[in-house]
Amino acid sequence: MRVPRRVAEFNKRVTNPAARTITPWLPNLGTLEHVGRKSGKRYRTPLLVFKTRDGYAILIGYGPETDWVKNVLAGGPTVLHKRRRAVVLDNPRLVSKAEAAALVIPRSRLLYRAFPYNEAALLLTNTGSVG
């Protein structure tokens, strides 16, 4: 299931600013800091994130043409803010939801599969912590 673009625009302008305030306390939410591939501006996008052995899988609800996905795939600096930690991520790869499911740690796998986003996931490797 792909979420309609008009919902994505509403979330970008209304829901995301509110969600960024609660992501530090919720287990499968995080804020992804990335740099615009054209503007060079820093963005902070709240997302569903799931721990893997080497990093994180992030569900893509609006399709791979979403700006944050394009920004991360362009290779700019990417930092995940999760549970009051900042984790540097690298090596972004777009994969199917099923392929990523096998890599999600067992305690989060059921929740990962429960979300109706079926199109894709973005895998990122943990390269260290900030500060």
C-alpha cells in the first residue's frame, strides 16, 4: 500500500513537526537527519525505524520517489536520532519490504510486518555514534 501524495504533503507540514517531539521516547520511531540533494539544507524527518544486525531498516510509505529517500540515496550525511542517541548511517540500499524483514531483529519483526507499507524499505548501516 502506498500512501497518497496529498497525505504526504499534509504530514510534511503538520504531522512531522509534532511527531519529532515524541520520537525520542517511542521504540520504533526515529528522526532521520539528512541533507537536501539540491538545496544542501538539513532536514529532520520522523520515520518508522527497525533495528537490524548492522544498522536500521526504514519503511517507505510514500514510495521511493519521496524526497527524503532521494536525499539519503544521493549519499549525503545521514544521522538517525533515536532514543536520545545520534547514530551515523551510511551505505543506503533500497530493498523490498520482504528482503528487509529477514534482517530486522526478531523482537521487532512482527511489528515491522504489521505495517501496511509493502513497497520498499531503505537499509542503512550503522557507522558509529555522534558525540
